[in-house]
Amino acid sequence: MRRYDVAIVGAGIAGASLAAEVAPYASVLLLEAEDQPGYHATGRSAAFWSETYGGPLVQPLTSGSERWFRDRGLLHSRRALYLGRAADEPAIAAFLSAFAGSAVPLERWPIERARALLPHLAPEWDRAVWEASCTDIDVAGAHQAFLKEARQAGAQLRCAAPLQHAQRLETGWRLQAGGEAIDAGILVNAAGAWADPVARKAGVPPIGIQPYRRTVVQLAVDPPAPADLPLVMDMEGSFYFKPEAGRLWLSPHDETPDEPCDAAADELDVALAIDRFERAIGWRIVRLERRWAGLRSFAPDRLPVYGFDPAAPGFFWCAGQGGFGIQTAPAAARMAAALLLGRPVAEIDPAPYLPNRFR
């Protein structure tokens, strides 16, 4: 039986990025339940990088990740336009105030500038905010880059190897995964929607990480969506859309509590997305081409969880990344690796993300 310093459960972008950071300093095994890594949340992302997404406590992780993405050519200019109505004015003011002390480039726009981009915008939408730094992310490219870096540093990946059981020993953990026994000094829970079930299998009290379903549809529209159209979101959080090869990717911004599963789009959510879009934008829909859903998993306070569980020696959380796990992965992995390896955390204060806030 081979012993590893670190076994990471989950080879999505959270587990892959952490493996890439830890593998140069420790032996690492990545355990993936599916036949290929990134099948669930990582592979179903709307693929944008926005410094405001997730709020001001997530923003340092997002901003701190930009250089890693840019150095690898994985960001492509998109920009974001936030739309509002008169009733949204308090939300707009709070949004601008929340990021006033940061370097995030936000500015109010005259609604005429927004209408130049969206000529069929309904009359009641009369407020706009512009975020110039928003970009698209090559998610598949980022995930593969992390896996490659981890592999080159010596990490091993085993797919179709779901964790079945984990037992705490004096020297670490004895795992049953994919039908074999594995010993590891540290057990990392990077299982996304399955984070709480993985904790239970290890005899660790769950945190209360809840998966929520998010729906996306692909629409053919007339005229086709211009390539330079920004990401468009409403301040109330009821829809967003972005262009994709002349089509639109549209979401009703839904958050439906769900169980860990292979999520599928619900017909009601698809209809809701289209209805909200048609009420806001008089853009002719030619046909509905695709629909899909993914699970976004949040801790009770909606911040990610990184660090050793104070109630379970050697059990490390890397979970609860919500919808911002991809855009924060590089900086979050550097921070988490420092915590795991017992090194100083240089860039970002980890205090808001430690699991002891739940214990």
C-alpha cells in the first residue's frame, strides 16, 4: 500500500489547483469519483471573471488570481453592464459603496450608453453600472493547466475512484477509494457539492455546505449577438446573459437547493429565464438550442472554506466556492497550500475563510 502525504478528494478546479500548489513539496494523490475530472461544476461554468462577483470578501481572491490567468493567456476582454430600475437604486448604491475602497473599476453610466449596446431595452430599465475589468475565462484551459502543473510536480490522478470510507489513524488517514486502500497523512475535502457527504464518510461534522442548481440556456437570436457585447446582469439578480459565437448564454440566476447529483435543467427554470429576458430586452429569440445546469455549493455564510478542521486533525477543507470557484482558484490555491503546508500566508488574510468560524 502506497502512502501519500496528501490525498485530495475531488479533481475539479479546486482540487486540481491545490494539487498544483502542493505537489512540488509533498506527495499528492488526486481522487476523482467521475471518469474524468471537471465533469460537474467546473465543466458547466458560464466562464466569466468578475471582480465584484461574490462580494467584497471574495474580491481579494478574484483580483489576486488575475495575473495567473493572464500569464497563461486564459482571459479575454468582455466587460460587464449592470442594469437597474428605480426600485433598484438602493441596491446600486450599496453595490458601488461595497467596492468603493477597492481598485475595481466601476462607474455609473448614463442609460443612453447602455441603450446603444442594447437598443431594445425596455423603458423601465433606466440605470446602468459599467465594470470595465470583467473578462471571459478559458475554463477548460485553466483546469488543464492546473492538472498539468500538478502532474509535472509528481501528483497522481485516479479517476472513477469515489471515496467510500475514511478512518483516522495515529499517523493520518486510511482511505477506501475506487475499491482499494490508500494511506495519507492529510485528507483534503475538495469535493464540491459532495463536500458534506465526504466529511461524514471521514467521521467529521459537516459544515452545512448546500448545493444550489444554476440553469443556463443557449439561444439563437436575431440579429446574432455581437462578439463584443458585454456580460449583462440585472441588479436584482434575476438574469444575466453573454454572447457566445453569435448566440446568447442566458441564465435566470436561479439558486434552487438540490442534492449532490448530476444536475439537469428544469423546464420551469428554462421558461423563467426566457420570460425574464423577453420582458427586459426586445431581442427576437429564433430558437432554444441547448440547456444545462450545474451545482454551486455555498457554506452558510456564502464564503469559501479553506483550512484544517479544528475538530478533526489532518482534515483540510477546500470547499464552498459557490459560483466564484474558477475565478478565484489561483489565489485561493496559493493561500490554501500555505495553510496546508504550515507556511506563512503572504497575499491574502485567510481569517474569513477558515473552518473554525463554524466550530
